Amino acid sequence: MGSKGAKSPEVDITSSAEPEATQGGFSKFLSRLNARPHEEDSTFAATDRSVNTFASDNRDSEGGLKGETLEENAAGSLERYYVPIDTYEGRHRYDPKATWSSAEEKGLIRKLDIRVCAYACLMFFALQLDRGNIQQALSDNFLNDLHMNTNDYNTGQTIFYVSFLAAELPSQLVSKKIGPDNWIPIQMISWSIVASCQSRLSGRATFFLTRSLLGIIEGGFVPDIILYLSYFYKSKELPIRLSFFWGAYALTFIISAFLAYGILHLRGHNGLYGWQWLFALEGALTAMIGIVSWFYLPPSPYQTASWFRGKDGWFTDREEVILANRIIRDDPSKGDMHNRQAVNLRLLWDALKDYDMWPIYLLGLTWTIPNQCATAYLTLILRGLKFDTFETNLLTVPAYVLFIIQLIFFTWLSEKINNRYIIILYCQLWILPLVVALETLPAGHAFAWSRYVLNMMLVGFPYVHAIIVAMTSRNAGSVYRDSDKPLYRTGNAVLIGLVCYNILLIISSKSYYMWRNASRNKKWSSMSEAEKAHYLQTTTDKGNKRLDFRFAH
């Protein structure tokens, strides 16, 4: 299934030699499933997901439950619903009787973290290096060299974000059709070429053109990566891995600050500006990572053998059995499609009209704007406070150290207390006094360090993207205008209003999901076991519309 990895031969692995403290066994899975509707442990992801969605909603033609009594159904034959489709890449490893020890699973997760998660972080580093080095360029007289101003920069960033947003859906459709293991390296190599070409910018027109091309090519990269990680990890394991993923985003700013410190000293060599060297060299580095990614990424956990990854692949036959069954038992809907199966228009329409996701979409439009404004303009703000080029780049480092610490801690905490919206609300409560202080702080060089600390704390805010796990329309970049610099009083006033809006929206969204879960709990609890079995056997409800689905909040 796919040209980059061969499907492993089918093997017979039984549970005749069961280890102690086994994980799995389908009867245990079903007993867990029966209790799960009363828990709120499902999580929102880049795609609609239900912990309790069966592998198919109509399996009469594949050995389903047709003709059986409800009593037999409730007694244990429900496992037939969980059989993945025949074309699912891990179908040959599916075994409802498979068991494994906790130690085996922990060891396998460590291997996944090293082989898969760490490399995903490296690829995100490459994305942010080319996407974010515009900020280091700003510290090197970039706008003046191209005869532009802050408003031109705003327009370029708006073009980038609009292009990025417009490309996300098409990019994900391509990824689902040809596989993220193929599409992600193509994206990386393509945007690295454009990023390097920024070294030849000549003015406003070429700046706008490269911003648009970068947005088009990079759009969809993050959800493509999340889709890829979902092939390897269970839903409860993803948030902390995604915090590492976005931690790489912040780490990129730290590393790029030190790279910029050195590269920008090349200003004047061979008649080039420092920012020209920056774009050329960092674009070349990303291209190298993209080329390696083409050979490194396997199509799935069961297709890892290749000349580059080794003829025996990354996992043993037993490890592949564990991988397949732990994933399917956690989310049976992953067995509904294979990793080269395109999404049709009906599924797209179903996702668009899913009103239960609208609160998340609304929140995704605005929750990060205050931070993104501070991030996008941090180097300009520091230059406006009379710090030189090299001081400016080094002074950005503490903000991103704080960012990484808070990102990992609050993502872990959200899973620990099983409450996401409280953390998201705290994020906005962190931002509000900082923006108010920036708005009211007197002008003058005497307050330069106070303004720096406030901006540092705003950039290093509790980033909850790994909790929301949804790509947002990052429409920051238009509230800070050239006429408003260097203190951006008007822009900060707008941000105060946005934060207040976000706080109200967060409280409303959490209340909505609590009400939806309570309504379903009441209906589900009133049903007998036979009625529940009948519902599971005959329902046409899908995804988060099922009675046994509970929203994470």
C-alpha cells in the first residue's frame, strides 16, 4: 500500500503465551466501552473523532450482527463491528484476542517517540524556520532596504495568512489521497525553494508574491502532521506529543535567534544584506531536511521496511500487532479508511455542517491573535525601544523559553485534571492584564525594560494549541499599524477587546459542551442494556452525533 514501504507478510500471533498484567483482550475492551459514555475523555482533534465509533455503520455484508438476538449481541458479539475494512493497512495485524503487557506497550511508545514524534518535531522546526525568519530579517533593516514600511509588512503577512488558510483544505485532501509520508516532503522541499528565493527580493511586489507562495505551500502542513501522528498514537497520547510538537515551534525561535545573530553579521559580504544571507542559508537547511524526509517517513506503522529505514523495518511482528490493536481499540473509526483513501465531498459537507464543532471554529479565529501580534512584531518593538540588531535577537530568547515551559506544563495539566476549557480560559486571563499594561504604560526610554518584560510575558503565554488541536485562521498582523508605532496604543486597545470576547466565548463554549454531554448521559442512562445494544447495532449516527460520544471540554 504505497511505494515507500512494503506491506509486511501476514503472521499468526496468538495469545497462547499471554504475559502478565496484559493490556487488551476484546472482552476487557468492550467492558471499558460500556462504561465510557459516562466519561469525558474524548478529545478534539484536527479531524472529527469518536472513541466509540464502530469500524463501520453497516456491516451486514461483512459478517455483521444481522439475524442475531439482542441478548446475544449484548453478550459479546459486538466485536464484529470493530473489524477494520479489508484495505486498512494494518488489517493483517488485527487480532481481537491479542494481549500485551504494560511494559511492552511503554517500550513501544518510547520507540515511537524516538522514531516518529522526534522527527515530526524536526520537520516542524523546518517549517517555523522558514516561516518565522522574517522576524529576524526585520531586525536587520529589512523594511528600509526594500523601501517598505510597517503597513506593507502587515499587508504581506495578511497575504500569507489568507493564502495559508485557503490552501489548508486542498492540502489535506491531497495528503489523504497520496499519503502524508509523500505529501509532507513535497511541501517541505517546495517551500524551501521559495524561502531561499526571498534572498533576491527587490521590493513590495516580490515580497507579496513570496508571502503568498509560502502560505499556499505551507498551508495544511500542521494538520497533515497530526494526521500522520494519529496513525501511531492513541488519542490520549497525542496531546502531550503535540505539546512537544509545538515546543519545537518555540525552540525554533530560540535556535533561529542564535543563527540570526551569526548570519546577520555577514551583512556586506559579496554585496548582500544580512537578511539575504539569512533567507538563503536557512532555506537550504530546510531543503536538506525535506529531502531526508522523503526517504525517512514510512506510510504507516506496518510499512516501515525500506533500503533507507532497514530491510527489517522499525518494528517486530509482535510490535506491529500491538500497534494495530491498541489503535483500533482506542478509536475503531481509524479502521474505516486506509492511508491512501481520498475524502469525498459528502464527508466534507458533513464536517462543515457539524454544528457541535462551531464553537471550536469560532474560538480558533481569535484566541491566539494577541500573542501572534506580539510575536510577529517583537523584533520591531525591540528595535523601536532602541535595542540594536543583535541585542534584539538575543532578547527574544527568554520569551520562548517561558513559552515552552508553559506549553508542556499546561498541556499535561489539562489531561491530568481532564478539563481543557479552564486552561484555555486561564490563557486569556494571563494575556488581559499584560495588554492593559502595555496600553497604559507611559512612553519614554525609562520604561523600555518594563515594556520588554510585558512583551516577553505576552509572547511566552500559556499556549494551548496542543489542547485545542485545531488549525486556526491566524489573522494577526493588521491591528499594529505604521502610524501607531512604536507603542501601538490603538492596536493594544483592539487586543483588549478581543481578549474580552475570547473569555466570553470560552465560557459559552464550555457551557455548551457540558449541556450536550449531560443531555446524552441522561438519555443513555435511561436505556436498558438490550436497548443500548440495539442502538449500537442499528444506529446511523456517526462521529460525535452518536449517543455514546462525549465531548472533551
